[in-house]
Amino acid sequence: MDLGIQGKQAIVCASSKGLGRGCAMALAEAGCDVVVNGRGAEALARTAAEIRERFGVNVIEIAGDISQPSVQKTMFETCPEPDILVNNNAGPPFRDFRELDREKILAGVTQNMVTPIELVKAVIDGMAARGFGRIVNITSLSVYVPIVGLDLSSGARAGLTSFLAGITRTVADRNVTINNLLPGKLDTDRLRGPHEPGSIEEPAAAAARKARISADIPAKRLGTPEEFGQVCAFLCSVHAGYLTGQNIPVDGGLYVSAF
């Protein structure tokens, strides 16, 4: 399917690896020029090089923590009029809420609520004026299904969801949409748990871990960043202009609800 977004300018936050990378790849495959971002410059450079080689689109690399105002400033200096914004950022680690102090709480809320709001605020009026805009926030299935130990992440992402729920209705008439993707158990480094950066998981151990995690998923497997990215790309397409303000689980049927 032609998504109708060839030549559009897309910013994908935290896209050097994982779900963000999957989204950047899918948008590039659809013909978008992309701004990729990540804290690790080496991983970011590898992702950018692969996108250029595979899809022949323009790629801008912005290394750094997207929660930092200086990184945001650099990003918008290099891409002042994005058509697409994919908000993504690492969530706080598993931690008993009793271990949270004010500093940790504020850091989690900044990463997963304040930063995406700042980025939406920076792009939304320009999108509305140009008559096209797609904003996708990668949140978490924990917005719907509480996960003990991810309380801070869940709270911040739920706050973002509620904050933007009314705002999305104010720009729908100018072809600007805001939707949220709620990943369940996808095959990313986060599901490996704590491990040494760059460490290689033995195939047998990886297969056993994935089987164990997949046992309660109706699809009986983990999702992939690639298929997650394709869902994101569709939400950014010209075909999704009448779909806005929605929370869409990408979870293999894990979240059980008829409505």
C-alpha cells in the first residue's frame, strides 16, 4: 500500500534501536526523510547508515537525550517544519515505588510526560497551518494494565494520554492527528532485563526466555519492532486522517477487553 507520505519530514525520538528504530525504518520505507535520535552515538550512526543504504532517503542524526532542551533545540534547528512526530523515550526501570524519591519521580515524569508535551507544543501549530500532521506517542500497555514496579512509567504515560486527549480534538479539522501506540511484549532489549551493553544472548537461552514470556500472549509469540513500526507508519499515512485520539494496543491480544 502506498501510504502517501513520500517526501514528508519525520522526527522519530529515541530511534537508534528498539521500537523507535522500527518506526524510523517503516517511515523511511514509505519514503519519508527522517530525523533519528538516540543517546548512544554509535548505535545511532549504525541505524542512520542502514536507513540511507536501504531506502535512499535523507537522514539527520541528533545524538543526545531528547528530554534535554539543548537536544530539542538542535533537532528543530535541523528540521523546523516536521510533518510527522513520533514521541518515544526510555521509561524508568522496574523499581518498587517505595524506592522512589522526588528526584527519580520528577525525572520519570519529565521523560515520559513533559518531554512529549514540549515536542507536541513545538510542532502542532505548524502542522495545522500546513494542513497535515501526524503525531504518534509510544506509551505502554501498562496505561491500561497496571504493572507493579512500573508505577512511575505507567503514571507518567497515562498523564500524557489524558493531557493530549482534548488537544487532539482541537486540530482534527486541519488534518492533524494524535494517536497513542501501546506496546505489549515486544522483542526488544528491555525484555531481556539487566544485561551488559553489547552482550550476546545464547540462542538457547533466548528461545527459552521468549517462550516463557510468550506463554500468556494469545499470539504465542513476541511482537517485533518491525511490525510495530509498520503500524506506526500507517497511523502517519494519508489514509489515517480520520483516526485520532485513540489508544491502540500492539500486544498480540494480551489486553483482554471487548471495547
